[in-house]
Amino acid sequence: MSNKIKFNGKCNDGNLHIVLPSFALVLRNFTKKLKDKNGKAITADEYLEKALENKKDMREQYNKTRESIKRSFQKRRCFAMPPPGDYELIEQLENISFSTTCKHFQASVGQMLEYVYQEQPKRLLTSKPINGSVFANLVRDFVKSISIEGVSDVDATYTRAAIEENKKIGIAASKMFQKHMEDLMLPIKRRELHQKCTDARDAAFQHVFGNSIYDGLNGNVAFNVAKENIEVFSKKIEERNEKLLQEKCTQVLEECSNYWALKECVESKCFHEEGGIHGYREICRGIEDEYNERLASFEDHEVEFVQRKSFEL
């Protein structure tokens, strides 16, 4: 295995523990008494460690294999599983329930399951847990590298897997931002929209900083992906808010009392008669007051464009 995996371009088994899982030896149908050579009772874990000890009277390969196991699997456990029952029960093992096996067997299985369920996931060099997506990328890259080059460099493989995962994290963060923005009831004040965008962006970046892997050393992939997507969507949401605001202002203006009467008089030039300008101004003030009252939740400079344009009839 050490001949197929490289660290910083070199093949050796000194760093294999970084990529290998913890070691769990399960001894099935174990009936031997767990004692050392002096007859003292020992645990299954101690039994394993004694089995991995070097023996001077054994051939070199015997000791070399055990040294490699200890070096590559630095976390080791052993579970000595007794037979589940007598001969008759074992013959019917496929057809019986777990509760009918012997109590000692059930206790041993319980200890093993507790260990498995409490075992922490494998972590990257940056102490980030390896999730299913990262693991899939690692396996895919390892297999591809070994099939093409006959060897796989762990550092390079981890870097590529981290980059792919960070792209996904960046996309996920930008989707979080997009969801926050899509939930807004537009149009709203520009200042309020800017604050909403800032809050949603900060939350998205917090997701990036909390979940990205090895990102700073790889060009801030997750951050840059999120930032680019957020900037694009921010521009779209601002343009949409402006469009909806103008539509709302136009609708409110057209619903004001005397608006259409004013437009009709302007088109018919009835205000050109003597004293007509006074009546024109009175109607405009009334429309303006009603317009501003209905759009009081917006800043004056946000709504005056439509109003000013309408009075240029």
C-alpha cells in the first residue's frame, strides 16, 4: 500500500495513518481465556497489543508486518466475540433473533456497536470531518491516479478534493443568500434593501468560513464562488426592486383622486384659460399630498421621479 501512496511526492508508510481509518480487530467464536504468559487476566485490547509485539526468534517479515500495522493504524481496538450459543443454536443462526443468543455474546456485540457509533469521522489535514461528498471525491481521485500513474499523491488528492468541496460550499452559501432575498416582499426602501443584502451576505460568508476546507491555501475557492454569485444576484435584486418600485409609484399615482381629470384637462388645454393655472396648481397639490401619503414608507427621493414625470404632462 505504501508503494501506491505518496506524501509530498515521496512513497513511504510513515504518514499512512493520516488517510487510513482506525483499526478494529473482531475475533469471532473466540473461546480462549484472555490471560498473559503469567496467567494474569488481560483485556481484548491488551491481547491485540501483545500479538503485535516484535519477537526476536521470528523471521524479519513477521516483525515487519506488525510494525507496519502499528505505524499505519495508530488507533487500535480488539473485540473478542464468543460463540453466539451452542452447536444447535449456531446451526439455526440465520433463523433466530439476536435476543436468543447467549448473554455474553450480546454484551460483546453491544461493546463493539458502541465503539462503532461513537467513532469520530476521518478528518482532513485541517481537522475538518470528511463527509460523504469529500470521501467520494477522494476515492474517485485516488482510483484515477493509481490507474493512470500507478501511484497517488495524498497531498495533491486532498487539495483537489478540498477545492471541489469548497466550490459546493460556495454555491450553497450563495443559495442561502438568494433564499433570504427571494423571501423579501419587494419593493422596499433602498436603504432597507441594502441592509437586508448585507445581513444575508454576512450569514452566507459565515457559512463559508465555518464549513470551508483548507480554503485559504487554495485561493479562497469557497469565498470567491460565494462572493461572485452573491454580487450577481444582488445586482439583479436591486434592479428588480427599482422596477417594482417604479411600477408601484405609477400605480399609486394613477389611483390618486383627480389624476385622470388632470391629465384630461392638460390634454384638452383647459388650463390655458384665464385663471386656469391656479386650478392646475391646486389639483397638483392635492394629487401630490395623496401620493406622498400613500408612499410615506419610502424616502422622498425614491418616489419623486415618477411624480415629477407625471407633472410634466
